[in-house]
Amino acid sequence: MRIFKDKKIIFENSRFVGSSGLMFRKKPALNEAVILKCPGNSRLFSMIHMLFVFFPIYIIWLDKQKNIVDIKKAYPFQPFLVPRHPAYYVIECIKLPEIRINDRLEF
């Protein structure tokens, strides 16, 4: 699956994964991303941790309309990261594309 911003591909390969995200996985390629769908649009359900993730990643939180609500860099074994606003999707990636908060993504 591809992820787009303004009809431009920002991730060539992406896939939905379960709640484990990149835990216990090898480092993805620069053009890959994993998408987690939260059970609800909230800060609590979209909170993540970096336990058993062995490399730094970028976290992109999106609301139900796929607008970016927060972006953070996460480091291995960081306990908890909570978005500033409620989120419905979480994207984990190695390289941060040229995006900003309030941009809309499509996938």
C-alpha cells in the first residue's frame, strides 16, 4: 500500500500491522512504514511505547480524517509517547518525509 500527500508518494511500501508495530522487527527500509489503527479516536488508545524496538523511529499520529495531529521522534526503550491531540491512526517510519502537522495523508 502507498501513502500519499497531495498526490505525491511519501511511502512506497506500507502495511497495517497489529498492535505490536515495529517491536521485535528488523529495521524497515527508508521508503517503508507501518500503520496501526487504534480502537478509537483518543490520546490514550494512540499512545505507544518503544520497548523492544531497537532503533529510533518517527511517529506520525493522524485523526480519523487522516490529518496529521502530531509528529515525534522516538528512541529505543523510551517508555511512553502520547500525541498532543486524539489520534485514530499511528504511522511508524525510519525517515520522516516532508510533512507537517495539519497535512492530510491518503492511503
